[in-house]
Amino acid sequence: MSDGPRNLPRVIALATFVTLTAVACGTPNQSTGAPDHAGTRGPGMKPWDLGTLKLPVARTLELTHVDPASFAAALGNDPVRTFEFVRDSIGFEAYAGLLRGPRGTLLAMAGNSADRAALLGAMLKAAGQQVRYARGTLPEKDATDVVSSMWAVPQPASVDAAARQSANADAFVERLRTSVKRNYTLIDDALRAAGSTPASPDTDLAAMTREARQHYWVQWLRNGTWTDLDPSFADASVGTTHARVEETTTELPDAIHHQVTARIKVEESTDPPTSRTILTYNARAADLPGRHVVLIHIPENWQGRAGGLAGAMRSAAEDTGRVKPALLIGGQVLVGDAFSQRVKSGGTGGVFGQLSGLGTRHAAQVALREWLEVEFTAPSGSRETVVRDLFDVAGKARRAAGPALTPAEIQARTQSAEALDVAAALYDLTFTAGRIDARHLPSAGGSPPSGQGRPPDLAAALQRINIMFAALSDALVHRVGEAGRRAVVFYPESPRLFICELSMDRGVGRAILDLRRSHVRAAGIGLQPGDLVAARIFRGVVEGTLERAIVEYVTARARQEGSAGRKRREPEWRRCCCRGRKASSIGRLPQTPARACARKRVTASSPWPHSALWRSAASRDSAGGAWTPARVKRLR
């Protein structure tokens, strides 16, 4: 199916039906009523229908329309209406610090007081208003009331008729239900047979109340007077607040921000092997939600599209065989230091001689391993680091058993045609600081843009897979329990990281959905012993099953799309990006078991179009906004 890469964006667009239908149908284990202990005094009790808001921009599958300025415009840039929207539609979730920021809070339709204040402030600023932020301490009873409102049942997401009538989506949901029930039963039976039930820690309501007492709100300069806008309770009104002002600032303080640091590292074949950091990126977690982050590798001397035959020949002559990682973050490009994944042929002694140092002053260095390391830092200073290998020549088993690879082994493994080529790989990194509310997804009845005449945006297609997974997972298992009696709500209290990869492995294309960091807080009320553990197991089963189901659904749709379009003329993206190369197939995927990383291999009918991957991500035509050397920052 040679049209696979071009079909991928359309396939993801069609998958919106699945997400919306699943949200409408729910699952048998979802809670459908609030426990008696739940409170209704908190915010978000009367959510507005987002579909009725007339946004000034189109709703997209990448959720670019979920922006405070767009929502402020849809509310007529009216400060009072904006206050009422945040009060009625943005729920409360307890956690420490400023985590989600304005856009992340809007995506989640929930946040703590700092994030809700950040959203309200951003919307008012976009409307041309002057604001500042106030900090105080909520009385314990008020903090308890706002925390208890987390278990109140929100208004169901609206789903259009087209989504409900999608036969493909109905079949998907039914397969998901069946798989979840089967897998959960297997785990539950295994635990019972072992006679060991994991301990079920109680929800620390006291700690959550302490988090909620640290209270932030907005003050609006109205007719020369600072007016309180505190949308923290269902009955809140303009000019009232529930805490005494202890401090006011023009911006929310840096000290309460969660921080994220991403590093790309390589291990090279020195004696002994040494490691170095080749790219570093620092950001506040609140700045990442909704930002498109892509990791690619480009030739060391690449300066953009070749300007004619002379430029192409010069680029080829300057090819060093080395590559460098590049992070594409919105319109910004960060480029790291170069490394060699394999030794270029030629030179005294050949490849083996270069690796061993025979006939040369120094042995050539090649990368034995490259990995992504992401460090998450909370306002308290606590840190957690997750690691994701991009490639490892030795492999985990050899590293554990030893000894180190010999020059001959390095030569054989790095020069093999089956070695993973990172220059042919594309990684979409989706950071979410809160849930992705499925109500933000565009109408399932709409038709996705065709993009005819332009190369396919593969990076955007991978981003849609991550968004689709997050939205569907969050919708299905945001809350589980028994109606009217007990419930567990799940929500992120620190950043999550999903990675969607498109690459080659042993000559075969592969798509990988990787939940690299998917931790969420589980908060229960009215629980019996073991309920919290059971709820966590259920969520884990749903996420694991969903990983596999989404990739299977997308690849099945790609197979159908490709079969329907085989007789069409050669697609434009192939002529523009691959200069006549054939695209690899995106069809005929073998069945694989569910695992921590849902992986699907794709039969390759010809070499993977290397240039199509990184060019489609690293350079856009004039309509898409090209990245130019002037916009590239080199990290040392």
C-alpha cells in the first residue's frame, strides 16, 4: 500500500469517530452517579456546551483551537462572561503548584486554584484587560468543600449523531469492552489464586485539603479599582473572595511551577565507552500542554532544502556521515551536537581499521547507544527521571551479562543493513499536564482537510495518535466506582509523556505508541478495602488494551484507505519529498500481544523515505511557515 504515509493524517481524522463514540458509550465499570459524600459547592458544576461557542478559528484534531485567546473571543471578550465560564465549566482538582498553565487547564477543563487563576488571567489579558494575581489561605471548611466537589458527576460530553452511527466505531468499542473484561478477569483471577491482595492505601483527604488551602485568584482593574475575581465556588460572584489577601503579584511566582528538562545523550565507542549530553531543553510544565514537540535527526551539515543542483551537489560533498538530534517545539528548532551512528566506508584499513584504530592515530568513535532522558521536578524539589532508548547497539541483555562489545562486533552491528537508522525515525513527544477533555475534539461529522498538493504532515499524524489515546483513556477511566456509593477519580498531578514513533527496524517499518510516563493520582471516597487497588488495575488494563486497539484501528483504516486508492496517480508528497522513491507500506500488520509498548510492524516494499520523514517535520512550505537557519538555535 504505497499511499500509506499520505493516508495516515486522514486515517487519524477518521479515528475521531472512535473517540467520540467511546466517550458517549462509556464502559460498564464507569461510575454513573456521585457518592453521597461528594460536594456540589465547588466550581465546574454547570458546564457550558463547548459546541455552542463560536470560536474565531477552526476546531482541529491537533486541538490548536483550545487556546485562551480563542475562547475569550468566543465569549465576546467580556470579563464577566469569562469569569462565569471559568466558574461554571472549569472544575477543581487538588495538586501542588502551577502545573497545567492556561492552555493545559482549558484542555483538562479542570485545575487547582493556581492553574484556574492562570487560565482566567490569560483570557482576560487576551481581551485587553489588566489583571494581577492574589494569594491567600482558604479556611479549612472551604478547602474541604472544594476538594469534595471532585467526586461530583460532571455533565456527560455531547456527541453528535454521526459519531453514534459509525459502524466502525461501534465495532471498536465492542472489541475494547471485550478485551478489557477478559484481561481484567485474568489479572483478578491470578491475584485470587495467589492468595495475595495488594494493600489499598487510603486517599489522604487531609493532604489534599492542605493543597487546596494554598489559594490563588485574579484581581481585575475595573474602572481604576482592583476587583476580586475568585471563581472557586459554584455561587461565586464578581467582587467576592473566600480568603484574605496575603500577597499580590503581576505574574504567578516561578517558585510554584513544575519544571521539565529533556536531554538527549549518547554513549560512544571509546575505551572504555563514554557518554555525553548532546542536547538539553528546559521548560516549565505549564508551557508544554498543546505544544507540538518532535524529535528528529538531521545530517550534520544540513542547511535546509538544497537550492538547485549546485546546492544539492555541495550538500552531498559535505556529507560527513554524522547526524545531530533536533527538537522541533512549535516554531522553534533546537539542534544538538553531531555523532556517528556508523563509520563511513573508505580510509586506511577500512571500517574495522577505523574502529580499532589500525593505521590511524585515533580509533573512530561511533554511537553505541542514544537515549532520551526527561526529568520532572515538582515545586517541592522532588525529582523523577524517565529514560527512553532510541537505539542500543549492545542491547540490554549484553549490557547486563557483559563483556563490552569488541571492535569486530561493533562493526558487524553498526554496519548491518538491519541496524536502526535514527535519521529515518520520527518521534512525537506529547506532554500533558492534565486530562484532555474529549469535548474539545472537533465534530465527528466534519471532513478532515485533504491537504491535496502538499506533503503529508506525518508528525501531525503521530501527534493525533497521542491526543486520541489521551482523550479516550481520560474519558473512559476518569472515574470508576459504584453509582451513589463510592468512586475513584483519576487525574494527573504531574506531567505525563506519551511518545509516538515511526521508524524502521530490521528493514521493516514500525509504529509505536509508548506511554513513557502515564502516572495519575487516584483519589477515592466512600471506599471499601481493596477498592483503590482494583480501580488502579482496571485503569491499567484499559490503557494497555487501548494502546493496542488504537494502533490496530489506525493501521486497519490505513490498509482500507490504501486499498481504495491504489489506482490513483502518484501522490504529490512522494514527488516533492522523496524525489521518486517509493513509500514503504503501512499495511498487512501481523498480530502482536498487548505489552507496555504497543508495537506494530509494517511490511516495507522498498527503503523507507528518509527525507520524507525529517523534511515533512523540519521544513514547511510557505503556507505552513518554514523553519529557517535564522530560527535555529544550537545548544552547546
